[in-house]
Amino acid sequence: MKRFPFYAWLAILIVVPALAQQPQPAPTPAPKTVYIRAGHLFDGAGDKTRENMVIVVSGDRIQSVSPASAASIPAGATVVDLSHATVLPGLIDCHTHLGARADRYDEIYNFKDTPFQSAFAAVVNARKTLEAGFTSVRDVGSLPFLAVDLRNSINEGLVPGPRIVASGPPISITGGHGDLNNFSPQTRVSMFPEERDFQIADGVDQIRHVVRAQVKYGVDVIKILATGGVLSKGDSPGAPQFTPEELKAAADEAHMAGRKIAAHAHGTQGIKNAILAGIDSIEHASLIDDEGIRLAKEHGVYLVMDIYNDDYILGKAIEFGLPKENVDKERAIGRLQRENFERAVKGGAKMAFGTDAGVYPHGDNAKQFFYMVKYGLTPAQAIRAATSNAADLIGRARDVGTLEPGKFADMIAVTADPLQDVRALENVGFVMKGGAVVKDTITAKR
Ligand SMILES: [Zn+2]
């Protein structure tokens, strides 16, 4: 047995009486209670709306949800009257890049912008995203470790924004979707030469190292690039990147650290490699085939298919200097991705809402609902992809995704009926996050 050293006894002699003399902390005031009248309520758990409901919010959580006839609202209580609106859970976008700007397509910005430019943009983008009704997002790629710091700043109340599940930079092979390709070998943009920007990894050992390094600096989720991409140079979206062994090492290492892992994968084989490696969600999934759909179902893997941004990439992005190589790739893949989304819906694959915000302007996230319905989901299914399904994928189902007792009071309201026309979600008039009203153009008007 180790001896208890003398100075330790001394510390107890000094500290314990000091603690005993501490004044008792003042009792914390009872949490504020708010009563929300919901004319129509879509709670995200089922497919239908319920009429004339009352949601009781205590502090930052939902205390109860009940028919208005069964609820007693005390005189003088704080009431939010949304009796002429549809109330829904706060929306969740599982694929955003808050540090990215949709007007920065010219290659020159790789060399002109400092990381601070991206961070300032992220502060503005976070607010736009929240005000559009997205109370949670997963950020799947930014400079190291912008999304982590933004998450922490929002949680501290320093800046407004959604709850963030943060990744680090997406992990890429040398010459892959995450690398800076086709410049002279003398060209280098690097903040962290030793860690290769926490981004480039070749071989199982390097992958394990980068995943561990990202976890060390606070990421919630790992993002890996399992095929080439549309918006990179010198690679093909259809071609696998990383071997099955490398992908498996990444998934194992992430899971060992209690993190989920998302794989960017356009190509048919890369999608299958990622699913078989144990990845939790396939991002883009553009060229998924029937076998890929079956594997995704079998392994319980979510597909996160960004089927709105094709409109923007082939429109505004070209005006903002998107190089021809990238335009050609999007032309080859965008339409196929929408058709394969429809095929995956019919095949019964699990869908979570993710848009690649940052490729198009932040705040326009809800424009994707229209396409999800056009290509096979019912409005209720599309909304559930952005609420309960998304919460499940990002590992936050205990806190967000449905309007049920015990969850965070994250909710939105719209005046048109989103189950009739899902585009109603493009005009969110009321946003509450954690019991605090963030935006309200509905009750103010009445
Ligand atoms: Zn992305």
C-alpha cells in the first residue's frame, strides 16, 4: 500500500474547513414555463398531424404534448399562439459545410483566403441556417478545427447557430477529392505540415493516426472520402479512393473512439466498399446500384443524397468561376443521382436529409424537400428524413428530432401546410431552439 503523504493530510486540514464555511448557493430559480398552442402538430414520430395541441416547454426541454382540451394553461402564463400554423420539430441537415461559401468557386481562393475568412463566413452561415429552421446540423468538412470551435462558441451562447455535430477536414488519399491537385509540386497551402492538414492519409497506419488526431482535437464524427468528387480536380467521382482495408481501419478507429463515420461516395464500387467497411452513412450515393441499395438496407446504413444542389452548381456556380472540369462532372452525375434517389426510395433504403450546404448558399437548405418528394418520398417521409431519421443518424435521437416530452424544445412553425406542399418549409416563420425564440414572424403578425 502506498503511504498517504503528509502534505495530503495538510491539504485536507486546510481545504475541508474552508469548504464547510462556504455560503450555501442560492436556490436556482424554477425553469421558465412556456405554453405553445399548435393549430396543427407534426411531431416527427408519426406520419400524421394532430389538431389543436398544446406543447408545454419547461426551461430548454419539452415537458408535455397534449390536446388543447386536456391542457390547463394557468392565468398569466406565457403563451405562444401558433394556433393558425403547423408546428414541427426543428429541422436537421446532415450534410453541411458551414465554413464554405457558395460564391468562392474560382481556384484563386485556395491561395488568397486565410482560415479566418472561412471562420467569419461560418458565423454568418450558422445564423442563416438556424433562421431557416435548421436547429441541428452535421458539419462534414471544414478547415481544422473550425466546426469544433463554432460548435463550442454556439453552445457557449457567443454566437447564434444550430446545434452542431462537428467533423474535422474530410480524410483523403494523396491526389484524392480532399487534396489540392494539378498544380506544380512546389505549390503548397498548409497550416499543419506535420499532420498534413489532418486530412491526407495513405495506408492503414496513417489513417489511424489522422482519425486519432481529429478525435484528440474534439470532433464528434469522422468524414472520409471513399471516391473521387465533383468539385475537385484530377479525379473521377466514379473511382474508388482508399482500399477496403483502409476504409475498415477508419471505421474501426472511429467506432473505437465512440464516433460515427460518414463516407463521401459517388461511385458504385466505392459505395459498396464503404458499406462493407462499416461506415454509418453514405454521402451523395450518386451512382448507387441495386446491390448497393440492398447492402445499405442490410447494414442499416443511411443514404444522405444531396439532390437539390445540381440546380445551383449548373447555374450560379458557373458564374462564380467553377472550372469546366467540375461543370462536366456535375453534368454527368447530377441527373443520375436524382434517378438513383428514386430507385433507393423504392428499394426501401433509409434516407436522412443532407444537402451539401456551402456548395449552394446557406439558408436555402429546405429547397431540397421539393426534390425529395418529386423523386419518390411522401412529404411526411421527407420531413421525417430531416427530423427523426436525421437525429438517429447523427446520434442525437435522445435530444432532438421529434416533439416529445424530454426532448429539447427545438421547433419550427409554418403557415402553409407542408404535408400538402412541402415547399411550405422554404418559408419558416417561427424558430425555437432550446426553449428560446430565435425568429418569429407568425405571432408578431397576428
Ligand atoms: Zn460535402
